[in-house]
Amino acid sequence: TIKHALDNGAKAVILMSHLGRPNGAVNAKYSLKPVVPKLEELLGKPVTFAPDCVGPEVEAIVNKADNGAVILLENLRFHIEEEGSSKDKEGNKTKADKAKVEEFRKGLTALGDVYVNDAFGTAHRAHSSMVGVDLPQKAAGFLMKKELDYFAKALESP
């Protein structure tokens, strides 16, 4: 999906993802930064790592990207607003502030022109990155299509 976008003239590809369950807090153990070298190897081009997934610094990185740049955002789940809640060490649940969730979603929306979802495994979740990116053009990526095709076959011929 990434290569297809680049091969077909995307000004830039902005990658949003998550890793683990950091419960809405920054935790180096769950940083996506170690993914960059493998992505660069697979794509055959440099990948810029953004130290967060929303905010003025991230918007500046994204806004200056062109010529098919690839940018990997930091773990979405470092923000409670991604999943809508978090748990502390004792297991007590904290809900995200609705206004901050909206602000987070607007921050994600500001980073792109087209939204492509390639995450079949989380597509059913009401996370901000799944349901809150409000762009006029939305599509499923090739991995999503492949997963849906397999799922359809399983339903048709169990």
C-alpha cells in the first residue's frame, strides 16, 4: 500500500500506528522509532520519524514533506485520546476528556488529505485513528482488502 501510494504520485505518506498498551502515557519500551530502519530497508528510501503523532512540531514535519517522503508518527497510544481511556497500575480506569479527544482527532486529520486504513485487526475499534480522522477521501489498503477476501472465503466455505 505504501509503495503503491508513492509509485502513484503521493506527495508524502504519513504512517500512523500503535504498539503495545502504554495506557495513554509515553513509554520508551513502546516507541515506534526502532521500526524506522526496517521500514527504510523495505521501502528503499529514508523514513522520517516524528517524535509525536499530533501537535505543531508534527504538523511542521508533515507540511514540509514532499517528493514522496515517508513519515512515521510516534505511537498513537501514547495519548489517552487514541483509545478513549486508560488504566493505572492498580487497574483503575480513566476516561479521556471528550474535548481533548476531539482536539486529538482534529490533530490527526490535519496531517493528511486522504485516509487509507490497512489495519484489519483494529478496524472494529472505536479508536480515534479508526473513526476520528475526518477526511473526504477514505480507502482500504491492499492488506485490508486481502484480509477481507480471506474472511469472505471463510464465510462462504467454512
